[in-house]
Amino acid sequence: MFCSKCGSQTDENAKFCPVCGAAFADNTEAAPKEPPVQGQKVTENIYLCPDGVYRWIYEFAMMKNPTILFTIWKIFGGIIVGIWLFDIILMLFDGALTPDGVLGHSAVFAVILLGMGVLSFLAYLIVAASYGWKYIVLFEMDEQSVTHTQMEHQFRKAQALGWLTAAAGALAGNLTMTGAGISSAVHNSLKTEFAKVKSIKTRRGRQTIYVNEMLGKNQVYAELPDFDFVLSYINARIPSDAARK
């Protein structure tokens, strides 16, 4: 659940907020499902809370903003292309690399890629419908990091889908699918430390800032009235040699 004063996530049985110290009247009245972020308003939707953390809630219609779907396609597409390249290299070392062999091999992977794209789109529709066609995130940003946290009631639905994905991957012997399912089932937040950022990419039209570490990628969403503030704040705190696009 979330503190109704500062918006911090806390244990459902807590009597006091561990961040701002606000007392909870009881466990059922501590906070609504979507935390009303409070504090000093710095932009249209962003507040500087009493604990020194900037917080805002971002909500978008999943069918109008396809950022998450594009990310899914990029991940699965990269995996399939990587496997294709690996097989081509094996064919080269085995002396079986011929134009006809490459074309036939590529045709098979093209069909797999197309099928994966269709299946992932159908899965996206199922997830979007279970979320009420909206994706809701709480962002917390301070001098050291930015954290992207999915709302609790949406995460519970994502957990079920994640475990189903992991089970399907295990039955199919697909370790990548299994790992992706387990990851989505056990994590509802992603924290990026500014000091470790290697690159940042801006997509203003999608209201998205991609903040990438060596092994981790985070997507920071901000409404257009808040976008420049968030982008400037992040740019001022990441390493000067980080790639910017």
C-alpha cells in the first residue's frame, strides 16, 4: 500500500510511514489504490515530497501509446535475430553455408519472428484488458536515482501472467521465456542509479526517456508539461560521457 501523505510504498501492516512518519489510522484507511502524491508542486504533475524525493504518477492508455509493445517486440526480435546469426555462424564453421541454405534458414526464422510478433501482440491485448487498458506507474526521483514502480493492483495481475509465461517456457524448454516470466512475476519496480547510466535516449512524442545502465534498461514516463524538467534533472546527474540521443 501507499502512504496518503508522501506517496511512499510501505508494508500493508505498517502503522507509520517509514519515509515521512505519518500515522495510519488503520490498515484499511492508510491509502487508496493510487497514491495521492503530496508535497511542493514543481510542475503540472510532479511534487517535491517532504522526504526530498520528487514523485509523480504517470498513466497512459496502452492502445494509444504503444511504448511497452514496441519494447516487447524489440526484446523478442533481438533474441530471434541473435539465434539466427548464431546458426549462420555454425553453418559457416561446418562448411554448410550456401546461398540456398541461408535463404531457407532465413525463411524459417522470418516465420518464427512473424509468429512471435503476432503472439506477443495478442498477449499485450490480454494484459492491457486486464489492466483496464491503462498502465499506471509511480516514479520516485532523487539525487542518486530514479525508480519506476508499477501500481500494486496491476502488479498482482502481472504476477499471474508472469508465472504462466515461466511455466510455458519451462514446458517448452525455452530458458529465455522462463527467465522473462519469472522476472516479471517477482519485480514490480526498477531502480536506475544515475552514476551507472551509460546512455539516455529521448522520445518526446511517446513521452518516454530511456535511461540505460550496462545491464539494465529503465523507461521514465512524463507528461509533456513535466517532460523537460525530468529530462534536465536526469541529464544533470548522469556521467558526462553517457551517450545522449
